[in-house]
Amino acid sequence: MIRDKLKKGYLLIAEPTIIGDVSFNRSVILLADYNEEGSIGFIINKPLKYTIQDLIPEIEARFKIYNGGPVEQDNLYFIHNIPELIPNSIEISNGIYWGGDFESAKELINKGEISNNNIRFFLGYTGWHEKQLESEMESNSWIINSNSYKNKIIGKSATHFWKEQIKELGGDYLIWLNAPENPYLN
């Protein structure tokens, strides 16, 4: 049953059939919350052209901002692996935490005590209402995979992450590794 496979901290890998969907084509989403009421996740492999300093000039760092998803793209979210430094964080799983005291995070970034291997920022998030994600799973929009990187996923390069996940899945998915992102332009 699909519901049994969906868990916080797992990865949702966009099926190669999601072509033409700007937000989700070749996306890998970290599932941050999953329950009967719905689900929330962050696209972890779609960097934007902004840095944290572009959005918040008082932060003296050039950490990339990622497109977290199409919901509330005017809000900044973050995940991290340092709950001992950022109070009020919520554990997702595997040592990955969501949010917390942003003022503490800003101060620690400026002191150089937090690196881009510890924290990742997102504009927006991906959200599904009750049973929507299950419906998308049944229509083969997503592949579920465990997060073998655990909390090290935060510092993982986004450049080829979708392809790495497809390669890990193997089998029939391997044919998609060298396909153009938009086959219609082929």
C-alpha cells in the first residue's frame, strides 16, 4: 500500500513522465511532513539565481536559495542538521531538521559557525492536501526512495541529483539518464 511507503524524510523522485511541468520536471523532493491531513516537502535539487544575501542583506553569506515548490514562494524556509545550534527546530528524520529560531541562524551564519553543508534555504514549498499525494503516486508521478544520505543531503550538490537517483533505481529508468530534459526539443 502506498500510504505505508510514504514517510517523513523519504525522497520523492519525479517520474520521467512529468514532462513540461516547470516545477517538478526532474525534481527530487524531501518529504518534510506526511499525515492524514496532507503532506509537505521541499524540492532539493532546483537552485535559483539568488543567494541568501540577495534576499536578506544583513546575512553575510552567499548560500544558494532553492525553489522549494510552487506553494507560498514569497516565504523563506530552511532545513538543517544542527538542532543544537538552532533552537525550536522540528525533526523531519535522520538528523534533518526544519526551521527553528531564524535570528539564531542568521547570527551563527554571520559568525561563520554554520556552513552551506549545514543549512539549505528554500523559497516556497511543495504541498499536497489529504490523499492528493497518494493519488499522484497511483498515477505514477513519483517514485519513493529512502534517503540514504541522511542529514548529509543538505550539503549534497543539486547539479546531477535527479540523475543520480534514477541511476540508483536502475532497471527501466536507466534509459532516461541521457534523454534531454525536454524530449520535445530533441
